[in-house]
Amino acid sequence: MGIFRLGHLALFIIGISLFVYVMSGDPHGVRALTREDGLVENITALLYFVGAVACLIALYRGQFRLFAAIWLFLCVLFLGEETSWFQRQLDYSVPAVENMNTQGEFNLHNLHPWGGKEGIVAVFADEHGQFRIDIRKLLDAQTFFRIGFLIYFLLIPMIVMFRPVGRLADRLSYPRIEPGFLIAIWAVVIPSFILALITGPPVKNSITEFREMFFALVICLYTFGFLALERRRT
């Protein structure tokens, strides 16, 4: 299959199927899945938990220690933010944080001024649908997450293809990302943003939730790759 492995193809099919379901499935069923603390959010949180476990195993085995430590921290952070640090499950309150939170929750990504939920459409259109660029609406936690995802899962893999940078990456034991994996990721993510541009609420909101779950799936698979890559080397 060339640069594609069966797993890459499966990732692409799963991702595309998610957004086909959002666009053509029962609207009430889609909204039920993507509601607060619904199935999609719970799966997203579970994927980050599994990713954190994979990083712990890699650290215990001494595999890709630097990147396993980085992604352990990130997976725990994303898990905590996705669940508001299990606030509803553990039934606790931190008023000092909740009073500054746009949703009255204990998390960082909804704090002022990080709590914008405008999305990319609002950057290019006002409330009347007229074209108007407002770059300030990009300054939210979700946008920074997407930028980080773009850098790590597209720009860095492209840069390390150049020999001088590649040698440095090898010294750092950077776990390289296979081209087929990258293609599968962006063949799903790019159409999802296009769909978000041409749809409105509540469909656009469901697209965002499913995309966040897909991001979590990609990160989870990547962290498990630490273990698989090491097995192929030994």
C-alpha cells in the first residue's frame, strides 16, 4: 500500500465516517452525542487517559523519555481540561476560578480571555453574516491547541525531512511520524474545517466536538507509537 498502512487507512475511514454521520445522521441523535458530558466528550477524555497510560509505560521502559514525558504532561492537561478536572464527578467547587470562567467551571480553557467559543467562522463574519475580520476572536485556548496540533503533526514532520534538522531530531530521539499517518490526519481535519465554514449551529458545534475527539484519537495513537516504534528497533 505504499506509504499507507492498514492502520492509516482505518484512521482515515473512522474520521471521515464521524463527519458523514454529523452531516447526514439524525440531528437529535447527533446533538445528544455531543452534549456536555455526552458520549463524544467522554470518549475524548478516555482517549487522553489511554494516551497518558501509554506515555507512563514508555517512561517505565525508558523509551523516548523526553517526548513521552512531554506527552504525558499534555495528555493529563487535556484530560483535566476536557473533564473540568472531574469537578462534576467529584462534586467540588473552586469559586475563585469559577467566577472568572465563562461557563462557571473549574478549568483553564474557559477563563477570560481564553474562553471564547466563537470559532473560525466568527473571525470572518459578524453577527449579521457580513464579512468582517476580527483577529481577536482567534485568541482563545481552542485556537492555540489547533496551532500546536498543526505545528507538531504537520510542520515539524515536514521540517525533519531536511537532513540537518533530521540529524538533530535523531539526537533528541524524536519519534518520527509516518507520511501515511499525516495524510490520514489532514485528509480528515481539513474537510472538517470546511464543513464548519459552510454550516451553522448546532451542526457546526457538533462538528467541533467530533473534531476534538478525532484530535484525541490521533494523539492517543501517536503515544502508543512510542511503544511500537521501540519494538521495531529492538
